[in-house]
Amino acid sequence: MFTITSELNQDDIVQSVKLARAYYVDLINKSVKPHGPTSSLCMAQVEIEVREYLRDALTRCYGLPVSALLAKDTSTSEVIGFAVILGGNCPTDCGINYVAVHADHRRKGILREMLERVKSRFTHIGLACDVDKVPYYESLDFRVTGHEAGQVTMTWGLDRPGASMPVLDFAQNEDIIQATSTFFRVHGHKAESILRQVAQKQELVNQYTQGYATKRISGLNHHEAV
């Protein structure tokens, strides 16, 4: 059994970041192979971003309209899922920035319940996901609207093409900079080549996702578009 709560404390953040680290491949908006050469860098990126958004939800240290939902095991109070929700420039808009559920607790309705909670608070919800996740979100009445950074963009509720959400700028984040420096130190002269290869693969993913989204918007179903 599980319960959904919007209450958050520091230990919840630690547990949520641990989940984010475990499922970073699902959370990052890049094409990443587990244990690949950039895995440590991507893992650090997801871990740091989730941590900082949750810190803001708890302390308002950055002042963004960010909130969180947690799924907890009722018998242990362990965090088994979380969602990071960014409020939009319009108070009835939001975006799902990150969402994860522990593998041992999937197919129990946890993500569905978290999204229902978000739907009860907002009239427009935006998110981005990989192509293979689209049918799941469509089953929850989300619709394909486009593509961004190799992912399919989807919305629920009112049609708001111009909806936007303020986000944190991690370009100067010290932990991100440190993770990048570590990557270059570990891989030495091969680092630039590794990043070029990753960028080339990402471009192929971007092209595929763009094609998929275009087909879906034209009226094809998921199986016809993949």
C-alpha cells in the first residue's frame, strides 16, 4: 500500500535523490546507455537538478513556484516515488519536471495517482517523455503536441501553446561544474571524442523523435508512427 503526500522534509529529499540516481536513464532528456562513458556525468546532472528543485520546494531558496508530491510505503514510510512540479507563469499552468517510481512498486497506480493530484490543482499540465512512454500518458488523457531535446512533448487539459515555466539555470552550478571537470580528468584526451559521439547519437534521436511527433500530430496513432 502507498500514500501520496505533498509534505516534504530533508530526509524525503535524500530518499528522492537516491531514487533519481537509480533511475537517471529514465529521467534525463538525453539518449544515455547505463554504464556508458557519460553515465556518471548524466547521473550527477539528474541527481543535482532533482536535489535543487526539491530544496526549493522545501525552503524556497530559489523562489520558484515549485512543489513536490511523494509516494510513500505505508508500512515503512519509505519514499517509493516522487514528482517535481513547476508552476507556470500563469497560476493554472504547470509542468511535470521529473517523476519516478521505484521499480519494485510500479504497476500499482502510483504514478497515476500522483498525476491525478496534479490534475486537481491545475488546468494545464505539460511534460516531455521518451517515445515509448507516450501510450501510457495518452491513457491518462495527455496528447502529443511536439518535440523537444529528443523527447515528445505532451499536454493535458486546456490547450495553452504559449504556456511556460520558470526553470533553474544550472550552467554555473558548482556541483555540475565539478562533475564535468571529473569527467574530463577521468577520460583525458578521449573526453572530447566521447562527447562528440554522444552528440551525434543524440542528433539521430532528435530526428527520430521529431519525425514521430510530426506523424502523431498529422493523425497517425502510436504504432503507425514508430
